[in-house]
Amino acid sequence: MAAPLSKTIGDFNGKWVMNKSESTSVEPGLILQNIGWVTRKIVAASTITLSVNQYTGPPSPPAEPTEAAVTHIEIEQTGTAGLKGSTEKRCLDFTFREHTDWLFGTVRGQSKWIALPNIDDAFLAEGWLEGDEEKTGPGGESHVLSHVESVDNGWTATQIWGFKLVEGVRKYARNIVVAKGTERAELKLVYDYFE
């Protein structure tokens, strides 16, 4: 289902369901992230739903709560096929924060608003809608950059979030690069708007 024009990177509160036929397989990325075969098959068989809560508030620790308010994006992920859910918490001040996830182990991540000219990877910059109606970040940005590093397993995952036309339909999407040493996996995830 198409994303309504009211849903932009500046406000994508709501529910989004991964469109598996329009997304690439996540398996190459999961292999680089040392995820076992059985878990990879469960992930591949699952349909993921994102419940997004986006708001502005004081930054999360380790930042001081007295610093200027920032955008927070909290995403509850639920899956079918017996896949355990998880929570993504992004504080868009580009400060590293560490957490432990049942699937990926201990990671540290940072997120921020970003404009297309500042995305220096060709794959991550590929295919985005860039009209003025998409530039709804606080400084006119049309994307979120999320960068995560594994504390124990030596991989990184860099994501750009935004909106694309997929077969003529406007959809929320993520371009993702998972890297470990000289290996690299490029993933595209596409989400239908649910409510």
C-alpha cells in the first residue's frame, strides 16, 4: 500500500509492513553478521511489521538531558513465523549508544538527519525521492542515517531511510550496507503503509 503524502521522514509514525516481494533477501547481510542458519531461515520466512513512534524530546544518555531537544524514533518490530520481536531506539544526535539485542548481540549505534548530497556511498544514495515535499527533517533533510557497529563480531551496518517510488508507488524504504572486513552486502528493504 502506498505511503500517504502526509507520511514523510519528518513524521512516519504508524505501522509499516515489509513488502518481501519488493525487498531484497536479507540473508547475505545476516551471514556477515554471524547469524546462524536456522535463525536466518526463520527471519527469511517472517513478515516484519514496524510500529513507529517518532517524537521530539531531551536526548537519551550518555547525552545530558539539559541539551537541546532532538528527534527520537522508536520502532517495535514484530514478526510472523515465530520470530521474536525487537525494539529499535534511535536518538538523532549522532552520539554512540550501546545496547544488546537478542539477534545481533552487543552493538553500538548512532543516528542523524542527512541530506542526499552528504551520503557518500553510491548504493546508499540510490533511488530516493528528493522533492521539496520530502525534505521534512529539521534542517530540510529528506533522510535518516543509522550506523551500527558490532562490539564483538567485527561488522558494521549503515542504513539510509527515506521514500522511493517502487513500481510507481511511493513507499518507505531502507538502503543498507552490511560490511565485515573486505566483504559487503547491499540490501534494500521496502515497506507498505498499514495504518
